Amino acid sequence: MQNTEPFKFTIEKADTMTNARAATLHTDHGDIPTPIFMPVGTAGSVKAVHQSELRNDINAKIILGNTYHLYLRPGMETLVAAGGLHRFMNWERPILTDSGGFQVFSLAASRKIKEEGCTFKSHIDGSRHTFTPENVIEIQRQIGSDIMMAFDECPPGESPYDYAKKSMELTHRWMDRCVKRYNETEPLYGHRQALFPIVQGCKYPDLRTRSAHHAAEKNAYGYAIGGLAVGEPTEVMYQMIEVVNEILPKERPRYLMGVGTPANLLEAIERGVDMFDCVMPTRNGRNGMLFTWNGTVNIKNKKWEHCFEPIDPTSPAEADRVYTYAYLHHLIKAEELLGLQIASIHNLTFYLTLVGTARQHILAGDFASWKASVIGNLMRRV
């Protein structure tokens, strides 16, 4: 692959008891300490959260944008005229974009997959569009993300073996075409861009092994693990991570796509994953679910109506503005927009604090014992 190392990835400490590691991704828009969680900014916005809050309260080092949604709205003409997504949304830190492959999976009722690519109907106005490996790379060049994803098909987690195999083989052919177009094109906005191939293969170890080898042969800057947390049992997800990470180059970053709960993150970090994204902190927050060091809280429950204790006071999210369980219960029940904002900021800050604390314990050499001491509480319902 051309420009096989557009950025540096420096591993500072590898845990001796597990496969966890603390590292830093060096990009043109800033350094990213790993393990890292990336807030999801689907259409150029992390829902209910202002960019200043992402920078100053949550301290997000990188966010994720969605190629499918950005392509449809505001569209490439607008983004190119603005000078790319960074300038359009006033975000000077790194951005990762997915390729639209998950939308191929989620739009099953309105798309057709062929060798050339995927034709789909817009969820906005029903207009028809086609994504190919080539134009997905070109779209991500126009978006200007620091890290781009190869185009893939993401089959359901319980897919039968024959379908999973055909889907994986199609993903490999698309991957090869993505790499070719990546090598034929250049960044548009003066900063470097890296391409991550995506490993597929559903819940089948032999398919995951084949896919990881195919991806590793691309000598890419980093690699993504896709097609997990889409219906398969949690233990199967962990098994597939182990299979894949035994093959993917240890000197490159590994990104687990669309995962997951706080416990999922710690289990994946233990197995050598560096990067995560998930809509869970913001989506669940908007529906009244809070993640805390003591477990998961449903703030809508009446038990919080007269609880005037601060929400998870160990979290920096509440350092300068202490909100009580009772106040947030009231806001969410009253459908006040401020409630969505507070819950989203709280959950994102908790996730960033969680991976940051994991990093500290990897560096200190006691990650395994720390993880064992906290994971039980993280899985509780309060």
C-alpha cells in the first residue's frame, strides 16, 4: 500500500499479564493516546453535545463521522466547498470515517449488493445511489477524515456459514479495490489520510483467520475488526477478537467497530484492541440510561426522584457543575433538552475516563488486577 505509515503508532507499554497495550497514534490533527473511545458524530455532530464540550469537558481526542449520512446530507459539494469536514464543523482534532458498510447491512430492505458495489435508497427522500469501493474512497477523500475505512459488507452475526463465506470473499475483493483507489488518489486538504482494511467473517474462526491474513497482507497503517456485536453471543465476540488479534500486526493500531458496553471495552482492551466507537453512550443517555463506576442507572425510575446526591461524583464530568440524580430525573421525565445534553456529556465523559484509566493501569503494570476489581460493578444495574 502506498504511504504504508502516514502516521506513527508508538507503543509505550505492553501489559505482561494480558494483551493490553498503551500507545499513541500520531496524526496531522493531533496525538491520540490509546486505548481510546471515539464519540460518534454521525452527520458532523455528536448528538446533543457542542464541539466546545467535546474539547473541554469530555476531552475527546478523535471523533467518528459516517460516510453514508455525510454523503446524503450535507453532501460532497458542500463539504468540498467548506474545505472538508474539519473546517465545516469547526473541529481541529482527528476524525475517523466509516465506509458505509454498516449501512449496507442495516438497510437490508432497500439495498441490492452486487460485485460492483451496493445500490440503496436514501432514507431521506428515497433517491437511489450506489456505493462502490472506488467512490467510497473518493467520498472519504472529500470528507477529509484522518482515518478512512475500506468498503465492506457487514452480514448479520448469526449468518449461516455459506453466506458468511461469500460475504467475506466479497469484502476481500472490495478491500483490494479500495487499496488500489487509495494508492491512485491523494488527500485534498493538506493533511495525510490513512486507510484501514476491515476484517470480517462472522462467528466462524476459520473465516476470521482467513480475513485477518488477507487484511494483514495489505501492510496498512491500522486495521479494523467489523461484523461483531451484531447479534452473536458476547463470548463469541471475545473469541473472534482473540483469533483476529493473533494475526493482525502487533505494531499497528486495532479498531473494534461499534462496540460497546463498558465491560465490552475492558474485555477487548485485555485482548489487544486499541480503538472503539459506539452510539451507546449518547443514544442510551438520551433515553435516560447513565453509565457510572457503580453500574448502569435508569434515571427515569421513580427511585431517583428524591435522590439529591451528585451523579457519579468520581467522574470529571461533574467537577464544575454538579447535577443530582433528582434533577436529571426531572429533566428527562419532563423531556427537557438540557437533560439529553447532561446525560450525553456524562456518559461520554465516563467512557473517555474509563479508557483513560485503563491506559494508566497498563502503564502502571497492574491492568489485570484493576480490571478484575471494577468490571463486576460496571455490569450491575443500580
